[in-house]
Amino acid sequence: MDSTTVLLHLVGSVALLLWGVRMVRTGMSRAFGALLRRALASGTKNRFKAFGMGLGVTALLQSSTATGLIVSSFAGRSLIAGSMALAMMLGADVGSTLVAQLFSVDHAWIAPAAIALGVFTFLGSKADRIRSAARIAIGLGLMFLALDLLARTSAPLRDSPVVTTVLGALAGEPFLAFLVAALLTWLAHSSLAIVLFVMALAGIGAVPLPMALAMVLGANLGGAVAPYLAQSAGTPLARRVPLGNIMMRGLGALAFLPLLPAALGLMVQIDPAPARLVVNFHLAFNLVVAAAFLPLVGPVAALCARLLPEPPVVADPGKPRYLDPEVTETPVVALACAARETLNLGDRVAEMLRLSMTVFEKDDSKLRREVEVADNAVDRLHESIKLYLVQVSRHELGLDMSRRYIEILSFVTNLEHIGDIIDKNLMELAAKKTKYRRAFSPEGLAELKEFHRRVTDNLQLAFNVFMSRDVELAKKLLAEKTAIRAAELSAADSHFARLREGRPESIETSSIHLDIVRDLKRINSHLTSVAYPILEAAGALRDSRLIEGEAEAARNGVSTVAAQLR
């Protein structure tokens, strides 16, 4: 093959290797992402358990970069202490070396077997977790296939005068080879892929062993840089973990560089085969770094806190708290984040609803303006959740996750509508009442407060239905819609009775009183909508939701109001 063809095959083989790594990582995240994240979150009791959790999760994910992003997101939300997060990263670095060990064995038969198993399983199943496991098998097969292609494609490089000259120059400059590998790893976002690439080249003699070891050190440093740059827009809390990992790996790599000749002699005694020597050195380096820094994770975390101090926090109620952008490729986890943020949005709306009645009672203009400002935060949160869900929907969603996606999006939209009703309708009514110095009758105010209390209780019930997806709770919430309708008719009946009596307060506030009841009923209707998809999925809804008894009650209620108006 000519040089252009060799280069093209080489680039294609590396691309196939990177894609295989990605397929394994995304398949593992989709199948077991929530379980792996819970495992990481639980491993915070001591540094040794944290180290073990980081090692095990990375061995499964096949990416210390992915583990680093997860751990950084936990640390950024103060779910993991900085020292425990650094211990997890040391374990993650060792975990990635175990994967490299796996790919250094004889694998001639593994690639076709894994690809065939994965493809046939993927095509033959509709279950999300099984299809994700099939992606893992396909990814593993592609990685083994890519290594075979790399070995075959790189063989002619041994006889190329130009390549021999360039590699010979780099072999004499280990620091330069170190920097080149670090740059390649940062571009590839996978230290595993670059180490396997170096292993393949060393295995066919295309790269001298001293240079291969220097490139392994560079790959370790580059693998630590990628998560830090990925968190460059994050909070200082989130950036401290990858910064600490860079410091530990960087100091370890710089300390190893002058010792490469001695390290090479030791590795040759363990296993002289070039490919095995490279991955053994990769493992030995990370074990030494872990042993050196595991007792020092506390001081390293403190140093990172000094280098990246937390800025003064100005509370922004419209800023999302739980939307983690690093997990959008894992829909089951991302939807959990969106659901939690929806409850945060719901808390804002609940506070607006609670304060609205106080505004009517006390004619508090300052409090009314606070409620109006709070709606701006609700609108911003709604927009953030909606855009986050759009990002999540770009990935493959199973039936259950698609239903949950629709439930979250629908509930978020209804909560935003409730905020608008409170801001645009109720607060305008409050402003009108204050402007014209109107006052409700004691009985009318008591009725409004009771109606408001029932709607507020239903809001909390709607939150429980949304999170638990419990069918019985959903039925209870839907039953409240009928009860609120009856309460509306009863309130109208009482109000018109006061009008017939000629009560001045009732006459002056009649339109405001009835409009408040109407708007509160609209709010309740938006709340009860969360029950419909849950009951529909459970087969608990009729084709027509209006049964004969309800129709008769509605006709009677209308007749009563009409008679009073006459």
C-alpha cells in the first residue's frame, strides 16, 4: 500500500477504536447508568471504599473520563466530599488500566463472536436494557476488530524511512513524545484508546519501547485534562475534582519520565512481549500514583479548594439546580434530574399560590410585586427544563422513558400555566381590589380561603402523583376535580344568597369574588391533568369521562345558578 492508503487505514482504524469505546460506554450507561451512579454516590464512607467504587465503575464503563464527569457533577452539587471524589478518581485511573489488560490478550476470535452476538441480540429484542447490553457487545467487538486492523495497517510503517526517522527522533526526546501523546489523548477524549493504539504499534515493533512508555505517561495526563476542560464552564466545586486528578497524574508522570530506562528494565523482567509490557507499565504507573496519593487526598482537595475558591453565591430562583448536562446521554438518569427540577419549579409555583391569598387578605402591594417577579423565575425554570428535555429526547428512549418524558413535559407546562394564571389574573384582581379599596364580606373571605386551601392541598397531591406515579393517588386527584366543581357551585350559591340579601361588600366585590373562584378552579384543572397519562397507562380511564351521575349533578348546578340570577 502507498503512504496515503496506509494513513487512511490508520485513521479509520483509530476512529473505529474510538467508536467502539463510545458504544461500550453509552451501552453501559443506558443499561446500568442509574445503578452505577448510585454505586458511586454510596462509596463515600472512606477513601478505600471510594477508591474501590471508582475502580469498579470505570472497569465497567471503560472510560475514566466518563467516571470523572459523573464524579465531578456529584462534587459540584456537594453530594460527595472533595477528598472522597479524588479517591474515586484514583480508583477510576486504575480501573481503566484493567480494561487495557483485557485487550492485550489473544483476541482473534472475540471480535466476530462479540459483533455477531450483539447484532443478533439487538435485532431480536425490544427490551431497552437487553438492546443496551447488545450495544456493549458490539462495541467490544469493534474495539477488538480495530486493534487487529491497527496491527495489520501499521506493519508497513516499520519499513518506512520517513516514519523511522521521525520515531527515532521522538525516541530520543521522551518529553516530546509525552506531550504528543497527551495532546492526542485530549483530542480523542479517551486514554484507553490511545494506550491501546500505542500497545498495537509497540506490538509490531513500529514504536520503540522507551518512546511507547513515554507516550503511555502522556496518555495518562491527557486523559486527566479532558474532564477538566469539559467542566470549564462548571462551578469551582465541579472543577476541583478534575484539577486534583491532573495534579496527581501530572506529578506522577513527571516523576516517572527520568526513570523510564529503569522502569523498562523492570517491565522486561515481568513480561518481555512489547504489547504486554506497555499495558503492564500502564497498570504499574497508576498503581504507584494511587499508592502515593491515596493517603494525601485530603491535602490535595484542600489545595484545589484554595486554587478554585467558591465565589459569593447570589441566590437566583430562576437558575436550575438539578439539570446535570453530563448525563443527557443516559436518559433514565437525565429524566430523574428533570423530574427533580420539576419539583423545584413546583415549589416556586406553590409559594406563589400560597402568597396570593395573603395579598387578597392584606392588600399588600409589595407582596403582590414579589409574586409577579416570582413568575419570571418560573418562566425561566420552565424554559430550562424544556430545553433539557429536548436534549434528552435526541437519544434513544424506550416506551417507559418516552411516557415519563411526556409526563414531565406536560406537568412542567401546566405548572408554568398556573404561574401565569396567578401572575396575570389573580394579581391583577388583587391590584383592582386594592385600587378601589374593596373588601370581601367575612363569609366571602372565609369561602375564598377554604377554596384556596383545597386547591393548595391538591397541588401537593399532584406532586405526589407526579413522583410516585401511583394509580390510587391519581384516582384520588382526579376525584378532586369533581369535588372542586361542586365546591365552585356551592360558593356561587352562597355568594348569590348574599347578593339577594343586599350585602354591600358582596355587591362591590362580586366580579372579583367570582373571578378568583374561576381562576382557582382553572389552576386545579391544570393540576389534575397530571393524573390522566398515569391512569391511561394503567387502563383506568373510560372512553368518556363524564358518567350519568356527574352529568345530572352538573345540570342541577347550572339550573340552581340560573334560578338565582333570575
